[in-house]
Amino acid sequence: MHFQRLSQGRRENSAMSRPLVTPSTLRLFLALWPDDRIRTGVTQWQQAWSWPSHAALVQPQRLHLTLHFLGDVPADRLTGLKGQLRVTFEPLALHLGQGEVWPHGVAVLRPEHTPTELTRLHGALADALVAASLPVDAREYRPHVTLARRASGAKAPAEGPGLRWHARQGYVLARSLPGGAGYEVLERFG
């Protein structure tokens, strides 16, 4: 009996001393990350929608405005990539005010207009991605905060949230955690 306990203890210690397994690829994206005031305002407005029962609402801690989706990137490129994705950031203001349901049931909150600073940031990051040999989406950039998926038939409130988002803190490189467990900010720029 004493021998069994000792053996189990050795197994537990050896399991704890093994290095953690890291994924070989990381699902990455660049985004503007809202502060608590904007996150709360968007969440309150999100709750005012009329949602179909099958809608999958985005959790408050996951709300963001995507700049570029990088897709699956080899994990061993992360350190170098952080340096390659550093571009000039100019503070910008977004007037969040248009709710829409896009094809395939994606409900979004769009800014009333796209500020010049956001267009420049998006373009500079696209150039940095090309220089890093990463793909860039060829479609027209439509800035938005995703509110829900599987939301066909959802109805936005008559009034927009009327939020003014002062993005002064820069942008982030984030990754989607495996199994839909959320997002992790890997680097802040700006």
C-alpha cells in the first residue's frame, strides 16, 4: 500500500514536469479591442435586439472590430510576426450606429462611416501582411462588430446604440482559442 502511494506520487510529479503541448498553428486575427464602456454599451444594445431562438450571441468579452483575419499561422512564426505587424497607429473615432443582418445570418454593428484613420490602418496592415507572406482578403473592407451568428430573422432596435468609440489604445494581435473557448490577446500595438 505504501509502495502504491509513492508510485502514484512519482507519476503525478513527472506529469507536472512535462512541458505543456502547444499547438503547431494558431488561428490569428488583428482587431480593435473595445474598452469596458464600449463593451457595456454594445452588449446593452445587443440585448435590445429581437433574436430568433437559434441565434448564437457573441459573448461580451469576445466583442471586437476585426481589421484582418490571418487564419491558421504556424506557431513558430509568432515572435517574428509581432515585429512585422507593427505599423503606425493614429487614434480614431467610430460612431457605432447601424445594425444589420448579413447573408448567412451574421448580425453586426457597423460604424456610420469609416474614418480615414481606420482606412489607413487597414491598408498599412494589409501591406505588412503581404510583406510577411500572409494572405489578405481581397473583398472590400466593411468594418463591423459581430453581435451574433445564426441570426437570420433577427430585428435590430429602431435606434442605433449611438456610441462613439474613441480607439486610442491601438490594435491587437489575437488568437482564437481551440474549441471555441474564446480569444487571447497576444500583442498590443500602438
